[in-house]
Amino acid sequence: MLRTHTCGELRIGHVGQEVVLAGWVQRVRNKGGLVWVDLRDRYGLTQLIFEEGSTDKDLLDKAASLGREFVVQASGKVVERASKNDKLPTGDIEIKVDQLEILNSAKVPPFIIEDDTDGGDDLRMKYRYLDLRRNVVREKLQLRHRMMQETRRYMDGQDFIEVETPVLIKSTPEGARDFVVPSRVNPGEFYALPQSPQTFKQLLMVSGFDRYFQIVKCFRDEDLRADRQPEFTQIDCEMSFVSQEDILSTFEGLVRHLFRSVKGIELEEIKRMTYADAMKYYGNDKPDLRFDMKITELNDLAKGKGFSIFDQAELIVGICAKGAGEYTRKQLDELTDWVKRPQIGAKGLVYVRCNADGTFKSSVDKFYSNEDLKAWAEAMAAEPGDLLLVLSGEERSTRKQMSELRLKMGEDLGLRDRTVFKPLWVIDFPLLEWDEETQRFHAMHHPFTSPKKEDIPLLETDPGKVRANAYDLVINGVEIGGGSIRIHDRPTQQLMFKHLGFTDEEAQKQFGFLMEAFEYGAPPHGGIAFGFDRLCAIFGGSDSIRDYIAFPKNNSGRDVMIDSPSTISEEQLKELSIRVVIEPKS
């Protein structure tokens, strides 16, 4: 080893010891006859001292010549610091150096490699190998490592077997777009990278493996944002001979274990909510329960009073923002402008102030009496000092708009505390959802999700009302995982394919191998997959998953560090029997 200790290891008890350290130069402070060097590695930082009189002149000059990010080896004695630094674990000591070797020099880095850096996102992604030297980034990857280890520990304790599934698989038409890989030995044919190991984990249940898990890379060619990457990691799980209750219980145990072992938090019992209630009271299927502010339907109270906007609306809904009754007109105008943004799409916003004297002041006083507004306030459990915010319009879009407004108010009022965690199981999802573009139903989760037995007759009469044996885990308004009880017999699977618009030939071509496997004794089974990157971001208190991935892509799906994706040579294309023709986008 080129070192006897790390740069985060030495303490006052090591004073007098001869040590050898190696690492990167964080900074150099030169006071003429006195040079201090901060030496850093992944474990911490230790101060080196070179002092005229007790240090050889050549050694002093060598120390003064060091630049940021030089890689050096320093030998010397541990001494007590005259001026201690209580912000550093090693702040009571320094190393009086008698030998210094430059292992590698370094160009001046393009940004400061410290917690507070001057590098923007694009620059740091281009030099990601330098960004990873920063404590704040490294600590996020250390959190990821720990969560990976604790996941494996829990799953092994529950008798799960970790099995790797193929990366080169068959393309399927459902879900997001596939990334495809041409086959050289099978010209004109392509593999796909897995969006998830779904069919393989079901086949493992047919194989009798009973309890499977895998921390696995998945790939989806979809539009990117802060919590999406083209390649991401799942904790993928499947169990045989289980009900939905068994799965919820088992994986609630995993979530509890991770919070306990990684964050030292004992979670309360994880609540459950139906999809229908989530949409009714929160406007989306991943409610943030760190604050209340439920959505209240006001159709019965607000219609028929001569206000045409409400009278013509399919849905009128409101929220009560506790303590926000003092909002100024300027603040209310800014909220109105916010909901009218194209991303939200509301046509306007109605407000009601609940005054301290029991009266009400609203933007619709012309149409609604004090008694009318009092009825609204009572419906929303409002008190003096509160602010009521009301939206109206077509039902689906209005619920979505109010959901966004609710989250904004929660943020503005400081109710979305990153140190508070409110997990929730959302259950009883619809099996199918209608797609206006294709004019047919699509599986809300995937084609292998089992319908509730009592709802199967509705497939013929009212497919949109069929509920699935499906469930999502939500933490603080973020979907962390989802799964379902699977279809495990051929007739039900064929029925599902039929209602998804597959012909028998298409179903056979895409999933014939799975249908045939079901005829060889498939057990009842179900599973779940957790978005591991999102889970890490939640634990780390971040909105973006990018810093929890060692080498992420940017919002255009590019790795700017290695300049990928890129073109390939004509020779490679010829080997693959491929000719590239780039069609202009319509």
C-alpha cells in the first residue's frame, strides 16, 4: 500500500506516529516560509504542514509548487495543531511532512472540486469523473451502496433468491418504446433491451423458484425529466402462492427495514387508499400525505347561482389552505397566473378569504352571498384565517389542475418537509385505460396484470370499470414501486390480450412462449418492482435521481462525458446488414 492511513482516519491519539498518506491536493496556502496543504481522499481531509527551519528548502519549494488535484504521497509525523478546526474530524492534528512525492500532476480543473462548486450542470456532467470527487456527490453514491446492501440483506433473510435475467430480449409493443439492438448473425432481426424483466420473473415462478429478486438495469426510450433516465435500476421481485396481502406485507417489511437500517427511522403503519379515493381527494394516484388539504367537490353548493363558468362546468373543486387568508391581492394574482400557465391549463382561479370576524371576501361576491360562501367553508372544514381556492372545468383536467395547485400550496406554505416520510399503498387501480390516439384500451400496468375475479364479467360490458389486483407504493407524492397479482392461466391471459386489441396471431408471436409455459403448471404468483434510483433520492432528500447514478445521461439522453450516442462506421453497419437513412421529422 502507498499509505498507512486514510486522510479521514487520524486523530489526537495518533500524535507522535510516523505515517504515510496519499491523495489529492484540495488547496495550498503559501505564507512564504510556511506552507499548508489540504490532502483529500474519499475518507476525508488532513492538513499537511511544511515550515521553514524544520523543513528542507527543496521540500518547502516542492510543496509550494503543488497545484489543485495533484496526486501526492506524503510521509511525516502526526503533530497536534496549534489552531484546531472543529469542523473537521481530523481538525485536531496535522502532518509535519519530511518526504513528499508527486505521483501525478494535474491540469487546473474546470470547476472547483468542493461541496459549493462553481460548475454548472453541463460542465460537471462533461467532467463527471471530477464531479464524483466532491463530497456531496460521493455521499449520495455511498447512500446508494448502503441501500443496495441492506436490500440484499433483507431479501436473503426472507428466502428470496437473486437471479440474473437476460439483457438481450424480444421487443414488445406495450409500454414505452424499446431500445433495440441489431443482430449481426441474424440479419434484419433485433434484440430489445428490457424495460423490466417481467416475463422472465413470471417464468421463474413457473420454474418453481418461489421467491425471486434482482437489483437490475432496465431501459426505456422515453422523454426525460429530473426523475427519469433512459437506463435505470429496479429492485425487481416476484413470489408464488401468495395473495395481494402477502405481497404488501412482505414489501412493507422491506421499506421499514431500509428506513430503520439506513436512516434510523421507525415508520408508522403504512396507510392504504384506493385509486378512486386518491383521484377524488388528491387529484392524482400518488398523493403526498405530508399535509392534508384534501380536494372537496362543490358542484351541489356552487351551481345554479348565475355564475356561468361554474354552471357550465362538469366539476367544481376546492382546497382549503390553512392560515393563508392573509394572502395579498398580488399573491392571489400570481397564483391565478400560475394555474393559467400552459403546463397547468386552468382558465382561472376563484378565491375566498375566511375573515377573522366570520365574514368572507371572494372574487365572486357578485354571485354568492355570505351564507353561500359559509357553506363552501364548512364543506372544506375551513376556519377564520384560511384561504379557499376553487377551480372548475372538465372533470379529468380539473382534478389534475387542482392536484398541481395543492402541491404548490403545500410547497409555498412549507408543508412538504423533506425530513418527514409518509408512505402509502394505493390499491384497486383500473385494469385498463382508454387511449384517445389509438382509440382502444391499453393495460394501465402491463398485459399480465390480473383483474379482480368479481370484475371479469365487466370486460365484456364496461372494460373501463374493471379493477386490477394492482398496487403502488408512494412516498411523499413520489411513486416508488408498483406491482400486481399476475394472470397465471392461458384462458384468462388470452381474454386479456383480446381486450387489449391483440389478434391471436399477434399474441402468439409476442407472448407465445409465456402462454405455453402457463400450460405446464404455472402457480398463482405476483410481484412488485421498486424504482431504486427514486428510492435513493427520497432517502437523500433530492428531487433528481441524477446524482444517485454514477454516470447519468442529460435531458437529451446524452452522455456528454463520452459523447454518446454516436455514429458508427460504415464497416460496422455493413457487418450488421444495416443502411442508415435519416427521415426528416414531420
